[in-house]
Amino acid sequence: MTEKKKVLFVTQEMEPYTAISEISTLVRKLPEAIQAQGMEIRVLMPRFGTINERRHRLHEVVRLSGMNIIVDDDDFPLIIKVASLPGARLQVYFLDNEDFFKRKTIFTDEDGVPHADNPERMIFFCKGVIEIVRKFGWPPDIIHCHGWMTALVPFFIREAYKTEPLFHNSRIIYSLYNTIINQEFGESFLKKAAINALSQDDLAAFVSGDKVDLYKGAVAYADALIKGSEELNEEFQALIASVDKPVLDFQDDEQLQAAYINFYNTLLEETVSSN
């Protein structure tokens, strides 16, 4: 019997838990559709304080909680919660921490000002994702990242965790959307993101001119790219054109399931042929 292929979705948002942008809608539909094709699915996302735990029936997974994630030399407890996606036989895992996610706003405050600690929240989430997958002991064949908050995942896997056997055969996909964060990440972000004995120089792909460019870094370390928005801005179009990697164009609802599954399978076939 052929072993099921494992697909890990890493996302900053997902309906019905959050409804921030078009990412939430797509990530609600896609995992269920992929699972229906016989693949094993796990979804990881932040447990923002706007998510009603009672309504969505979140509960803590004690066996997965209890570790600390270091961000800028400080330890932050990582709590893992889980919920069953309504109407689907699919579980969603939530990464929680009081310092980063308890507040009742997501990326900006009530006045629309970005949270000053968004860089630290991002680092915590991306590192936490990898540590939880290690704790699962679950080697994903495909890792599909959605949103700016996941942009460090490809880099961390390829550099900070490059000796981790769980990820040796993983193919990383990064989807680009026009939903961007209107916030500059300063040089201190590079220092804090240089985890596991990396240096700021190792994050050179995340620098464009004198500014941090999260998307440039994510594209550099991903194995394949997807145009998640129907009309990507010129900057993203140029970024995609600058690399020689498989790219899936935007798909409408009618073609979504078949196109994504075919894209996944093509990448998996390339992995088999290269081993």
C-alpha cells in the first residue's frame, strides 16, 4: 500500500477562525480539497486573541505544549491548541503565547498602527512551526506557506534546520498575495531572526537595498511559487520573474483543486527522480 503524502499548511489566517484577507478563504478550502485526494494534511496557524476558543472548541494539546521558543535571547512558552475544522475531518493546530497573541487585535492596533513587536511575533511563530513539526515526528512532503508571517519558514528549514532529517525531502511552496503588511522591519529584525548560530549575513536574501524584504527572502528559499492573487502587484511579478523556479499562476475556484494537486504532484515527482 502506497504511503499517503503529507502536506503541511502554514498560514497566518484561515476561515472561520480569522477573516483578514483572501488568504483566509483559500486556506479554508484548499486543505480539505487536498485531503479528499488521499493526502494527509496538517494546518498550523497563530492563535490570535480574536479567535473565540469556546465557539470554535479549541483545547490545549498538553503533549505538544511546554517547550520554550527563544526570540532575541528571551524565552517564550509555546502552547499548542487544536480544533476540528467545522464540516471537515481536519484538525487545525494553533500556536499560542500570551505575550504575542493574547491581545484582541491581529497585526495592527485599533487605530491601524502595526504592532511594534510584529517582527518578534513572526520569528516566534516560524520557529515554533518547525519545532512543533519536529515534535510531531511527521516528515512533510510538501510545506505550503501563506502570508508574510510565514516568510521565514523556508529560510529556517533550509539554513537553521538544514541537518534535520524530517525536512530532507520536503518541497517548500510559498504563495504570494497582494495582502502585505505596511510596516518596515529594521536591522534588529535580522539579528533576532539569525537563530541557531546563524549570523545576520546569512539573511542577505531578505535585504533589498537598505531595507528588509520578507518576500524576497521567502522566494529565494522556496522551491516553488504560487500566484495567490489574481492581479499581483508589479513588485511581486518582478520578484517571481527574477528566479528560475516552478510557478503556478492564479487559479479560479473552478480550477483550483485540480491545479494545486497537479502542482504538488509534479514537485513530488521531481523529488523522487532527484533521490
